[in-house]
Amino acid sequence: MSTSERLIESTRELLWERGYVGTSPKAIQQRAGAGQGSMYHHFSGKPDLALAAIRRTAEEMRAKAEEQFSGPGTALERISAYLLRERDVLKGCPVGRLTQDPDVVADPVLRGPVDETFAWVRARLAELLAEGRDRGELDAALDPEATASTVVAVLQGGYVLARAAESSEPYRQAVEGVLGLLRQQAR
């Protein structure tokens, strides 16, 4: 793995563990096994490196989600596959956790990939829900956009509840709860 790749991957890990504020250039360099000169040779500074790491994390998250969204089955089966896939629940969502970081939220450039990822997930879920409604799999009165926002909110809230309880059980309950509500919309 190249030095720039090690720097990006180390930053991704540290952002997930510590957030932007808690991730120092020195910690990144130590984890990556790279010197200060190497870091500044590849990136103009911490914000530039963090942006590369956030973009990579967001791209990976969208790719993983798309595997379930474009898989076989009904709309509800694909949404269920997405919600039930294996995750490191107690670490939280690597993109969602960034919304709790004041420096990320205050910087439109760093926040950009976060906003784009949530917008993409809501849009893809809304597409699936509309597809299910149009195929007669889901109730005709279902509002795909509002329901997609609800699913994302429950998923992110499930992470928060799990971290607060130091148990994956609240996350599991949140996911099962939203799936139960979605199943009530099935025809």
C-alpha cells in the first residue's frame, strides 16, 4: 500500500474512532507509519487528508448499500437486506458520526460528502419504496420520500442508542421496529 493510501486509511480509522477534532496529524502519521514530510507531500494539511478519507468512507458506504439495493427480491426484501446486514453497531455509522463533529459540520467542504451520502441513501430508499408501491408490493398511499427519511433516521438513531447503552440490542430493536412498520405497508 502506498504512503498516501496508508495516510487515507489511517485517517478513516481515526475519524471513526475519535472524530475530526480528536484526530491529530501526529496520530495519523503514527498510525500510517509515515513522516510529517510524507503527509505534507501528498496532502496540503489535515483538512485535505480528512476530505480524502471522508470521501472514501462515503463511497464505500454507498457501494455496500447499493449491493443490497440492487440485489434480488422485492423492494421490502432489499431494504430488509440493507437494514439487517452486518455492521459494527457499537462503533456507530462512520459517516453519521461525523455529523456530531462541530468542525466537520461547520466546514461545507468536509460536510459535503456527508450530506451527499445521506441524500443518496434517502433517494435510493425512496426509489425502492416507490418501485414497491408501483408494483403493488406496498400500500398505494405510502409516501416514499417521507418513509425513506424515517428509515434513515431510525437507522442513525439506532446507532446512537446502541452506543449509549454499550449494547447492540437497541439498534436491533430499532431496525426490527422499522421493518415491522414497513411490513404493515406490504400488500
